[in-house]
Amino acid sequence: MRKFRLGERVKARIPEATKIGSEKVAKWVDGMIIALSPGGKFAKVLIDDDTELLIETRFLR
């Protein structure tokens, strides 16, 4: 399992194309990790339009 760090730029896989906030996103979004869960299973990712997503780390690259 890869270790992620705060401030790291990542790509997150969204299971299907969907609408997040006011933006329709494709299957991949780019963002920066702003928080990690204590066990490292989840990361809070800030995407470009100031939207925060809580994503399982298995969906990050």
C-alpha cells in the first residue's frame, strides 16, 4: 500500500461521471491532499474549485 503525504498532488478516481457541487466531473479529478485519516484509509482532497472530497486512498494515484 502506497503512503500519501499532506500537500501531495493526486488524481482521484470517481466511480462514475457525476456532478459535484456546480461542476460535472469526469472519472478522474486532480487535487491536493489536505487531511488523512489516522489509519490512512481515507484522504480529504481539495479539488480546484474549492470543493473537498473524502475519498478512500485506494482510488488515488
